[in-house]
Amino acid sequence: MDNIAKFEEIIGYTFKNKQLIHQALSHSSYSNERKNPNGSNERLEFLGDSVLSIVVSDFLYKNLNVAEGQLTKIRASLVCEKSLHVFAKKISLGDFLLLGKGEENTGGRQRPSILADAFEAVIAAIYLDGGMEAAAKHILRFIPEDVHHTGHPVFSDFKTILQEVVQKNPEEKVEYVLIGEEGPDHNKRFVVEVCLNSQMIGRGSGRSKKEAEQLAAKEALELMGYETQ
């Protein structure tokens, strides 16, 4: 409970239902070790992803007078794993995570995918405990100030860039396919292929499906001759 109180102080929100924040901080490895898989933050992550998207979309729509395509690109850059990892570090989220022994021993507290997922879970916990206004107040703390002035993405989102390239030909269809997983739960790697009209055009491997998809899109763009640096 002391840890939860410290974390509440950092994020500036006090939970009425402490169980929600406990669950948001509980990685699946921790819950599985205690034979309580339903107590992990995975379901909260699912909800938090949607809450994050609507809050960021609303903010960008009201504050940036740019075209729809640019709004989409900026939103994607703000909600991608790379951004969420940075946001999570700002609130020292890794210090408060509940991890299984395997994850603890292999650097799980610093792993971008784990931190990004937990960040979304915390958003969902705040939303369920205090409503959309409380969740929005928390999320908007992390919007970089220069977004207001530049209207440019914060981080490169290769999936969005690839989608924009492909949309120039309306009949084309991009699909991401998970072709393999390897390694133990605490050190799993995912392999994803990106296909254009069922033809593989790029492949990526990462510690999360999101990371693997981004790297697959990056490879596809490079093979097409686009600059990705």
C-alpha cells in the first residue's frame, strides 16, 4: 500500500478503489505466478488503449488546425509504444510494477513493451475509478508542448507512414501477420510479416507485437526506397 500511495502522489490522482491500481501495476508474469491470470493488467490495457486514443484525438482536433492526414500521423506518434515508454519513464512507472521472478531477473522494469502496456492500464484504472475527465487530465500531462506549435509527429510511426504510401492506390491492402513467437514468457520475441495484397513486403522481430509490426513496416518502407531515419 505504501508503494501505491507513492505512485498516487507522483501521478496526482488518489484512487477510491485501490484494487484497480493494484491490477494496473500487475504484469501477467506476477499474476500467473500467483495462479490468478485474471488479476493482471492485460484487460485494463485493452480499455486504456481506447481511452488514450479518444482523449488524444479530441485534444488534437480542438488544438491543431491541420488536415486529417496530419492529425492521424500526430496521434499515431503520440500513442505508439515508443512514446508511451517515454511517458511511463516520466512517472517512474517501472519502479512500481509487480513482476514475476523471470521478468524481474531479465530487466522487465525497463522493457519498453511492458512499460507501454502498463501505462495504458493505469489510464484505464483512472478512467474506471474517476471517469473520463480524470483520465483526460492524466493523459494531457504528457502531450509535448511543441505539438501545439509545430504540428509535427513526436516519434516516427512507420505503420502510419506505410499506410499513407499504400493509400495512394485504393485497391491495395496492407495486413500484418504474426508468423511466430519464441522464448519464455519473460523474454518472448514476436515475428511479424507485413503483406501487401497477400505478398510479404517486410518482416520485423521484437519483444512485443507492436514493436514487431513497426519494424516490419520500417523494413517495407526501406525496401520501397523511403528514408526511415
